[in-house]
Amino acid sequence: MAADVTHDSAACKRVDQGITRVFQLLGKRWSGPIVAVLVEQPAHFADLRRAIPGISERMLSDRLAELGAAGLVLREVDEGPPLRVSYRLTGAGAALEPALRELGEWAKAHLPDEQPCTGMEREAQPG
């Protein structure tokens, strides 16, 4: 005889813990683009800032610190002169490259291109 098993059906539908952890880190604004830039090659702070339009110095610094604490990015000081700081991905960070490439391809295929803001919104006409 089969034992009657009762359980919460919501427990069977929980989000995978790995996915949750990935999006808690990379789902933060700017984290994905930072990693995407560093996948190509190590970069100095100023180069990262130029490569990611709209990011402030403070936000870039904060996100780099978070990615460093997660073991994805290494901060290296180039002794100079001038003294410069560069960032590169660790092995764990570099291992994200195939997933990022796939996400980029998915976005090209399934997300509409952003339309330029015209300042005027069209109201839907009843059909």
C-alpha cells in the first residue's frame, strides 16, 4: 500500500536556490554589464565607467566591491606612476561567459529593440 503523503504544493514549485543566488548578485542594476565588459578583457576603473553609460563612480565602485566579495572580480593596483587600479574576472567570473553570451543571443531574438523616447505617448484607440 502506498503511504498517504500530504505536503504543501507550493513547496514543489519553489525557485531553484542557484537561480535565486545568481539573480540576487547579477540581477542588481549594473552588475551584469560590468561582468560583460570584463569578460572581454581586464579594464581600468575609468575604462569601465566609459564602457557602461549612465553608471556613476560610486555605483561602479559599490558593484565592483560586491562582485569582488562574491569571488567574481579581482582588483589589482598597477604601481605606476601613475597609480592605476584595474579589474579582471576570476576563474569563477570568467566561467559566466557562455551564459552571458547565451543571454545576449536570447535578448536579440526575444526582446524588442528599445524605441527612442519621443516625449509623446500614444493612447490606444478602441477597436
